[in-house]
Amino acid sequence: MTVGLAWLAFAIPSASGSTIVAEIKVGEGPCCVVAQGRSIWVLNVCDASVSEIGPATNTVVRTIPIGPQRRAGDPHCSHLKLIHGGGALWIERRRGLEALNPARVYRLDTATRRVIRIAIPALVERSIGFDGRSLWAGPDTQGMMRRIDARTGRVVGQFPVSRRRVVAVTNVVADAKQIWLATGDNGLFRIDPRTKKIVAELRLTSGGEVSMALLGDSLWIAQTGIRRLTRIDTRANRIGARVPLQVKLADRFLFPHLWDGGDGSLWFQPGPASRVKFDPRTGVPLKTITLPLKGPQTIWGIGGVAIGFGSTWIGQWPGRRDGSVFRLTP
């Protein structure tokens, strides 16, 4: 359904006056950054660890391993996903680079630093979302969706999702009113967490890997290799706007990528050096941050954005080497 669909086009603003106040060396492959409690937390995908940064000193105060360490013969980096809520970090980790390799879910208590593995069957990639009170995990390989208590890490509910309609889930986001599933065949499904039923089904245009951010009444979607954002109006369950972007993508297999800043802000990453902040209601680009690219390397990974402690924190990593988190103000 495309009634009322808006096509919007905006120029990307040039680099803003944000100032780098610190560069903090972390682990290998810092893909994801969040602010929670009194710390900044960084998920390092290539050495399966979390770095905890103390904002008062701009240093890593501890590094916490997540799950079993890499074995001889394992692929160098495993895909991971990090979300936070309920006094914890939730990390999805699987071995190897194959999309169908099973994934496990871990809970890191940000007060005690204790890590536990959640006792649920293996998932496929990026199949966790936090709704403000609970973690949703799934569907697993048998089509089962589970609700996990944020404080205890125990399963407190489950329901089946149609395996005929929902095939190969590649990403999940949630809030108190909705769960959205993206699938490998360009499907997008909304589930009502109260009734456990699919209440909307949409189709995305053909594209690559999907990243999503659920902010207010908007679900924003980016697809790798496509210079466009798609906004889903969650009040009407339809595509509300498509926003073409006049920007060069550094790599069509990795970029663009969307990041939720954790404070209601929306960030777009077209390449390793740039992050563009968008208005989450209108899709208007507000500012651009440009980071230095150091060294001769040509392969860079995606790096997240977090807002906290009066600063913007951005992860950046060059291929298979240790990475950095940049702290910027304002």
C-alpha cells in the first residue's frame, strides 16, 4: 500500500563543528556502543568481548569476555548484536560468518558484570529486541518467539510465528506496543505482543542487509547498497516516506547502516568516516560528523553511535585490528 507515500530528498550537511576530545583504544572490531549506568559499553565483534569505558577518565576500566573464545580454525570475526535495557546488556553471538550458524544470547549485568547464557534454543542472526521491560528473542529455527524477563534472564512466555509467512528473519526491533521482524526475502512483519498475532505485513524493495531503528511513531530502515531510507508509519502500518540520499557509499555490502543513539536520535552511516544525524520524525539530515581514518588499511567495519555524559561516542575499527571509540562534543 502506497497511499500517501512521500518521496523526500535532502542534501547531506557538511561536517559539523563537533570536536574530538578523546580517542579510546578498545578491542578488536568495536561494532556497537551504548551508554548505560555510569559507563559506556562497547561490543568487540572480533574478540567476542565487551569493553567498559569510564567517562570520567576516558579509559577502558575492564574488558569482559562473552561466551567461548575463538578456537583455531574459526573464522576471524563472528556476527554479534548488542542491545541494552533492564539493567543489562543483551548480546547475540554466533560462531563463524555463515548466516545460518546458530546464535546464542548472553546477558551482562551492568551492575555486577556477571555474564550468563540465556537458556533458549539457538537463534538465527539479529533475532533479539528489547521492548522497555522484556527481551524478545526469535523466532528460532522452529518458529518460536520467546519473552525473557529482563531482571532474571528467564523465559516467561512464548508463542509460535508462522513459518510459512515469516522466512529467514534477519533483524528484530521492539517496544511496548510492537515487535517488527525483517526477513531475508524483503518481508517486514509487525506482531502485536499482546495478542501474539501478525497484524501487518509489508514488502521492502530488493536490497541488501537491513538495519532498523524504532523511534516514536516511526520505524526507519536502511538496506545495504541502497542510498535511501524508508520510514514506516507505525500508526498506520504503511510506508510513510522514502528518503533518497545524495551520498556516496563506501562499500555496498556494509553500508549504509542505521544506529539508534539511545536518546531518541537517529544516525546514518554511509562509510567508516562519517555519521549523519537525522530528525527521527521527518528524515531531515541535521548534522554530519567526520572521523579521521588512520593507516593504510582499506577494509573498515560498521561502528555504532551512543549519546551520553554530554558527549557523542562513536566506534570505529579498521578491518582485523583493534579499534577505537571517539568521544566528541557537543
